Amino acid sequence: MKHYRKLIIPYVIFLFLLTVLPMLLIVLYAITQEAGSVKTFEFTISNFIQFFDPVFVKVLIKSFGLGLLTTLICLLIGYPVAYAIAKCKESTQTILILLITIPTWINLLMRTYAWVSILSKNGLINAALLSMGFSRLDLLYTDGAVVLGMIYNFIPFMILPIHTSLTNMDQSLIEASYDLGANPIQTFFKITFKLSLSGVLTGITMVFLPAISEFVIPKMLGGGQYSLIGNFIENQFITVGNWHFGSAVSMILAIIVIIFMALIYHYEKITNNEIDDEKGEGVMRFVKVKKN
Amino acid sequence: MKKIFELDNLSKEFDGQVVLKGIHLDVYENEFMTLLGPSGCGKTTTLRIMAGFEEPSEGKVLFDGIDIAGVPPYKREVNTVFQKYALFPNMNVYDNIAFGLKIKKTAAPVIKEKVTRMLELVNLAGYEERNIRQLSGGQQQRVAIARALVNEPKVLLLDEPLGALDLKLRKTMQIELKSIQKEVGITFVYVTHDQEEALTMSDTIVVMNDGIIQQIGSPTDIYNEPENRFVAQFIGESNIIEGTFVKDFLVAFDNVEFECVDKGFEDGQDVDIVLRPEDIKILPSGEGRISGVVTSIIFKGVHYEIIVKTDIREYKIHTTAYYEPGLEVDLDLTPDDIHVMEPMGTY
């Protein structure tokens, strides 16, 4: 066994060079500012203070709002879809899951360009509307277009974990619930949904996290300069060239994301080891953690 | 006694595969009935039809005299103990047991009282707050039984509930289950492939094979008077011998005529004769009606298993006495030891 441990060394080097080092650099950039020559740094927290300007905070809040909206709609569409697929024959399930996965094989840029041509002024939808005698609609470069693009791109990541948790569920639990007098609706809410919660939480994580930091989709479908926090960071690095401020904003976003993840995992632990099933108990503990 | 369940000419097909072929079965109030048979014999399917999880392809299911075809499981007055318990992992012991009562909107104090009483019945008092994952197999089993019984069903259906437990625990649970059944006075329909379990607990045993009921009877009837070769071989060990039914109370095999307690077969008809290994008596040479030689003796714990070879066949005999291989002995039987049944293939 001991010999094999040496085999992880290349991996550790890769991990350090490609993940740890860049992150350390971001931290370094975030807490410094240039002073005179390029090689001399000054430590400062001004980059962070600079961000708490109402204009910038508004961008952050908007990102979270659109991220939450995307996640909510993905959940509302994704759960029934996953449930319906899980009820199918096994061979049908394989095909349906494949159909949901196939779009993710195509580059995200391509898929998003397709939406540009569908939503644009002379695109598919407007052409159809005009031919039916309606007037043109401004679809592209709206928040709606951004949310639509994100839902389209991220919904497989909501459906797949929920589907997995539903198919892994012991079928005899459903039968036991019927046997004890619960009708199908009661069984769904008291048993099926609760036991699929881990899949739901994974789905929420996998949609919400990329959604709040997404910058390609808002750029192409939203059009605006500072539409979302992802674009804001990108601009700081590429257009403005203020790596220090960009790094600080990245760190703020990362910290918020880490807090969010911690909450999700904590909540997941509670639902898995739920000792008391009284209504709202899980949520109460969730709120308590939030206060800390 | 009152009939609770009547299964009338029940058949079931799954994708063209016939698993039940015309089952007729009456279950009476307060009895402990066991469906016994090898895997794939249709015993579990029969139970699932009673519970409402499967609909019969043909035939009727009457419950309290009323046809319950199409009545979903959640509207039936029966409860099931599942093979792998199927306890809800997201609830503790108390909530698992209280599930059925909560669904029926029973008042909270009543639920508490009933659950507490059930936990006492299954020897789990004080386990209310336990997570079901912290329980041993035997404890989970008790929770599953309590969860079903707390609803006071008219019939409790049990699908191989002791299958996952080790031998010793299984024996303890067999006795406990039987005493619980006596205490609550509910009809139990119990599915198992373990013949010993069936003999220990049941009032009535239903032996099934290939989707057909082979025999229905009390444990003693099934053991002592098996109706055919399958039942004789499935329940306990036996010597099965082809012989002739000379006339009422007289059969012939191995060139000897024996008195027996059976009647009602045709005179001169071919029959199968079951001799239980523990019923055959070994006597000193010259004192019995069949002569042979001891060819092997194996120690089995409580008894020895001895093979005695005669001119015609080998007999398997269980005895507590030791016989040297090579010893010449005689065998003999009393009328009670001889069980006559229809020959193979005619049932």
C-alpha cells in the first residue's frame, strides 16, 4: 500500500499548479494594490471597500435574483420531468435520459448562439409573429432571455440528480405507505418527495452555483455591459485591466458561494439524519444556522 | 368460524408467465395460516394479491364476503410486514409506527397511547426516538410488525419477515410472533419457504408449488399425512417407496404386506408410501419383517442418520442408538408409521 501512495505525487503537483496557485494569486491580488513600480505591492483592503458601492452591490443582488429565479424554475420543471422519467420502463428511461444529456455534448457557446438567432429581432419567433400579423417583440437582450438561456443550459443538472434519487428509492417504501392507508398524493409528499430531497439539494447546488457566476449567457443574451457579477469580474480583468479589484470581487463571490454550499450541506445532513420529523423542524435549524 | 378471505379460482400471469393457476383458499378469523413453498411457487404473489399490490388475472378475492377487486391497498383493512421491513428511513421509530394512525387523523394522545402499547408488545419500550438505522435487524423487524399491527387490521400479511435474521434470532422471533398473534387475536397470513418455521407457528399450512396448492392442513396433517410426493419431500425428510394398495388398511411393498391406517384408495392401485426416517425401527436380525445391512452412519447432533441397505432399496433412518456399519439388522414398522398417498403425477 505504501508504495502506491507515491503515485499521488503527480496529481498533487497538478492540483497545486492549476488550482491552489491560481487561487493564492487571486487572494494576493485581492489584498494588494500597485504602488509605483509593477514589482512592488502594497497590502490594502481598499479593493473590498470599493465594492460596497450601491452600484456594484446592485449587480450582485441582481445576479442572485436571476440565479434564484433560474434555480426555482429549473426545479419546478425538472422535478416533474425527473418523476415522469423515473416512472417509465427501464429501457425508455435510458433513452429519455440520453435525450436530456445530448445537448450538453454541444458547446455552450453554440447552444447559446442558437437562442440568439431564435430570439433576435429578425429571428425565428419574430418572423413567426410577423407572418401571423402580430408586431415584433423585443426578446433578446432582456433579463427574460438570460434566465431562459440559463434554464435551457442548466436544467439537465437539475433533472439528473433528482432522477437518480427517485430511481434509487426502495419501491417497497411506497408500497408500505399505501399499505398503511396513505393515498398516492399523501405518499408522494410524506415519502417520495422527502426521500428524494438529497437529489433536489444536489440539483439546486448544481444549477444555482453556475447560474450566479455565469458570464457567457448574460453577455450573449443580455447584451448589457455590467449585467451580472460574472460579467463584472470578466470586465475588470479584460476590459478595465484592474486585476486587484476583479480579484477582490471574485473572492467576495467565492465566500458567498462557500457559505451557501455550507448551508446546503448542513441542511442535507439534517434531512438525512432527521431524528424528529415534526413539521418545520428542519427549516428551524436551517434558520438558526443562518443567524450564526 | 368466520371466513375473512376467500380466494376463488385465482390465476395470475406476468408477461405471459403463469405464476398462479386456479387458487382456492379460505382464510378464517383468528387463524395463523402459512403459505409454504419453494421460491417461485406463487406464495408471495398470492399475498400481494390479498394486500392489493397485484390484481389477479382471473378469479375473485372476497374480503368479509365482499368482492374487493380493484380496491387499492390504502383502502383495504389489511396490513403487511414486508420482507425487508420497508421502514421509512426519514422517520424515527415512533413516527414509523404512528404513520398509519396519523394518516387516519387519529388524535395525538390516542396515537401516543397506541404506539406506546405496541412498543411494549414487541419489547421495544423506550425506543421511540431511535433512528431506524441505529436498530439491529431483529429490532427493525419488531418495528415493522408494530407499525402494521397498530392499525388493528383484520388480517396481517407477513412476507418472509424472518428471512434476513440469523438462525437463533429467527427461532426467538417465531415464538414471539406466535404469542403476539394469540395476544392480539388477529388473523395472520404468513409466507415462508422454511418448513420448520411453518410447522412451529401455524394453525393451517398451505403447501404450494408451481402456482398450485398441493395440500392444506394442520402441521400434523401435513407432516404425517402428506397428500403427494412433493409435500412429503418438501416437509421433513422421508423415504418414498412405490407400493400397492392391497385393500383398506393394508399395503404391500418390498414383498411384505403391512397394516396401515389409510383407506379409500382403489384396491390393487399403485401408491406412494412415505416413511419418515425417525419412524422406522431397527431391530436385531431375525426380529423384523425387512432385513438389511447397515452401510453408513453419520452423526447429526441429536441423532444418527443410518443407511440400511436391503435387497431392494436403501432406507434412511434416524435413531439415537449407534449401529456399527456392516451389522445385519431387521427393520419394522407399525401401522401409524406408514403414510399412503397418490403416486407422483396424478395430483
